[in-house]
Amino acid sequence: MASFLYKDIYINKFYSIAGKYENNGVLKNVNKYINDFYYGEKTIEDCEIKMQKEVLNNLVNNKTELIVGGDLMNQITATSSSVNNLNISFLGTYSACATFLSSIIILSNFIQGKFIKEGLSITSSHNLSSEKQFRFPVEYGALKPDYTTFTCTGSVGCNISKYPSNIKVVSSTIGSVVDLGIKDANNMGAVMAPAAVKTLIEHLNYTKTTVKDYDVILTGDLGKYGAELFKTLLKKDYGIIIKNHIDAGSIIFKENQEKYSGGSGPVCLPLVLFNNILQNKKYKKILAIATGSLHSPLLVNQKHAIPSTAHLISLEVLK
């Protein structure tokens, strides 16, 4: 795996939009909540594009040299449409639900290499559009097992630059692709937990740190069952007992909302990271691991196993 140490890379500003169900969870100070799945548009796809455009409108400035981002819609349609006519260089990326952190890593490396001074990372997801693409349209009424997850609706973006702020990007690790032969497209936690473990171990080895060196280790969207598997694998394979772990998908919804095993989607981790973890003053050293299931409906229907990946960034809150 490729790991990187950074000098003087910062998150300067972020902006987030969340859906109506996310409004009832743990998030704090979200910039805007939308009350339905359409946000005044005729289609759910246009809703997702509108959310991204609003995020961009609040973050793009005359120093923005590069936008990096992606989403779950075919050919990252929402992101490509939202950056249309901005006249800013755009690099689309797809790592499924790990897309946001992969975008931050790309921008951090561009800035570290002195190719640019400031860029913008953006992502989004929409419950209805992802269900239609990866499983079944909700109108079909397909039953789901308890271990499935509920794709979050929203959009998040942030400015990454060399200009100092109180949130510093310290290091990162780009994950490899892991495939343990799991074929159940509902069981995303089991698909992605091994990739999260592998990336975490690689990062700890590279940085010569332990899980105790961080105030919190935040995984993306393993859900309740995947989060337990993550901790079980760490203990079984590496003898690591982790007590400072939080899974964004497991906490973003409350129990009484009955959202199966929890939340998922590219927007799940950044919503919790920016609007929960970074709002809590006790978290100064943060390890965020975004997990992504790299499956397609075509290969799932052909009974292929589902590969996954996980990307990691280390953040430090300076004051």
C-alpha cells in the first residue's frame, strides 16, 4: 500500500447538506437539511445534483485550482453535472463509499508536491438513486435482511490547502482491493470490514503508531454488524483490542429510526466526521477510514464475489 506523511496540509472550510432522516440522528450544526427526497426537483437525480451545486457554491473561491470528487450514480453523473461550467479543473474519482477520503488524499498529494495550492473535495449520495442502481427501486418493495444498510442522503465538500487552519491533514494510506469471496450485496459490512482492517494495519506499521495514539478511530459505513466484525478481526488476526472505535454508519441514525444495520453511502463518513467528531472537543487526533464496496449489479447477478477497499486519513485538531 501507499502511505504518505504531509507537511502543512489543512482543511480550511467545509459545507454539508443532509436528508430528513439524517436530521434525527447524531449530527450537529449541519449547514442545511432537506425535508424530502426531491428538494424541489422533478427527479431524485436532479436532487442530488442540486445538493452538490449548493455545496460548491459555498466553497468554490478564486483560489480553487482543482475539484476532486465522485458519487454512486452511473459514471459519477451527479458530480460531473454539478461542476459543469465552473471552468475549474475537475478530476472525477470513484471508490464507492470511500470516495470522499480518496479525493482528500489526491488533493493532499497535489498540494504536498506543490502542483497546486488549494483544491476542493466533494461527494454525495441519495438513498433512492443508490437503491435503484445497486438493488431494487423502493417501489418494488423488496424485503431486506437486518444486516443491510440504509444509504444516506446528502452532500459534503471541503477545501484542502496549504493555508493554515485548525484542522491539519497529517498522513494517509491508500488501500488495496480485498476480496474474501462474499457474494451477498446486502452484507456490505462483511464485504468491507476486512479492507478496513488491512488499511489500518498498513497505516499503523508505516507511521509506527498504535490505535492508542488516536483519540478516535472512525470507520465509514460498516454498520452494526460490520463494525463488530472489524473489531473481531483486529483481535483475532493481530491481537489488537480497540476501544476508541466509532463507526459512522452505526451512529448516524438512532435505534428508533429502524434503519437496519445503520447508514452507508459516500456521504455517511464525512457527515459524521465534520458534524459530530470534529464538533467534539475531546477528539484531537482522529483516524478516519472510509470503506467502499466495489461491486456492480451486473457482476453480482453473475454470482461474482464482491471486492472492497478502504482509504485512510489522519487528522489533528490544533486548537
